[in-house]
Amino acid sequence: MRRRMFWDRLFERIFAGSALVAVLTLAGIFVLLIINAMQAFGTLSIRHFFSNTPWNPSAYEIPTFGIGALLSGTILTTFGAMALAVPVGIGTAFFLSEIASVRMRNLLKPAVEMLAAVPSVVIGFTGIVLVGPFLARLFDLPNGLNALNGSILLAVMALPTIVSVAEDAIHAVPHTYKEASYALGANKWETLIRVTLPACYSGIVAAVMLGMGRAVGETMTVLMATGNATAFPDSMFSSVRTITATVAIEMGEVPSNTPHYYILFACALVLFLITLAVNVGAEHLASRLRKRGQ
């Protein structure tokens, strides 16, 4: 009994320490971004930072650092990716959980999850050599390096997260719910829409938000496949540059302790806050849906 209590306390402290390390790491990143971003706002007003001013840090006379176009490109590619990934991902999750045979599910689910193991640079290269030229031919464009190309690639990258989390949520719905529905005369489709889906709303919302967080934070794919134009996008066929791509492109070459250097930290802080807001919003919405379901 003493030995068992010793091991229980040891592993409890190990797990608590692991959780504390994760929280402290996140807090440290946030503090680092805040400290460096405040240096940027000492020379640049927040209004100009979020304005429509072009992003042109290398201008000869007066460099400009407006992230309006970068923020628009980030939002456009992210929501474009979600518009593609959410229907496909949720539909795939329902198919795997409710329709596919056990053998097919055991084959397809690992195959979908293997998409998460594909390096982002490989997906970006695929966008350059396959998806981009296809879009250019299909829509008669000068090139296929645009927001639509980036959205398609981000949707592919978000699919494993959406499918896996949503499928687990659907699979967790008690079988008694479905049996009661069948006993009342409902068919499989009616049970799926009116019983299973409402019962797993919170899990599906979490899946969508996690997929969105995956798309917002992606760097290499959008850097390679969206054209990296700092102008405001007119449509999904416009070349765009995201905040992540901007930080990745410029941080390695910008001199330290310069306004440009600190403004890149401010860009990273904006991205951090967007991701934080998405996760907090997802948790709040999922919690409300769980309480409503109870």
C-alpha cells in the first residue's frame, strides 16, 4: 500500500509539473511578445499599425508598417480553408463513425490522420507545381499563386484535426440515444441529423476551432503558395501575404533592435492574440453547448 501511494504521488507531481511547464512556457512567450511589441508602439501608433498603409519596411525615405493587407490576407485564406475543410471534414467524420464498416474505418481513419505527418513544405510545393497551375488553367489566370491556392492547401492540412476530433466526438455519443431513436421509428439519416448531431455539437465546434487554429498558424505553405503580394486582396484569386509569412520572410534578415525588428514582434503578438481568441471562443461556445445539452 505504501509503495502504491508513493508511485501515485510521484506521478501526480510529474503530471502537475508537466502542466506547469506548459503554462509557464506559454506565459513566457506571451511576455516576450508583449515586451518587444511595446518597443514597436513607442515609434509607431496602433492606428497606423492597423491601417490601410502599405507594408513597405524597405522604403528609402519613410518606411511604412501597416498590417491591414496582411491581416486581410490571413483572414481570407483562413476562412477560405474553413469553408472547404469543415463540410468535408465533418462529413468524413460522420461517414467513419456511422456508416463505414469497422474494417473500412480502421483503414480510412489512419490514412486521414497521416495527412498531419506530411511536412508543410511538401504541401506548399504541391501547391506550386500541381494546384497552382490547375487553378490558372481552370480560371484563366496569369498564375495560380493566390488566396484560393493557399486556402485549398490549408484545408488539406486542417482536415486531419477536424476529422479526428469530430469523429471521436460522434463516436462518444451513447448508443442508447440512437437505439431510442430507432425504437421510435426514425431511420438512420433522421437519427444522424436529429439525435447524434445535437448530442455532439460541442465536440464538433471544438474540432472546427482547432482546425481554424491550425490554418491560422501555418507558415511555410502560405509562404510558398499565395504569391506574397502585400496589396489588399480583391477576391480569392488575388495574391496575398499572411502575417505568418511576413514574419518568416523578414525576421531572419532584419537588423536587431530596429523599429522593423520590433514591429515584427507586434505582428507575432497579433497572431498570438487571434489564436488565443479562437481557442477561448471555442471553449466558451463548447461549454455553453454542453450545458444546453444537459
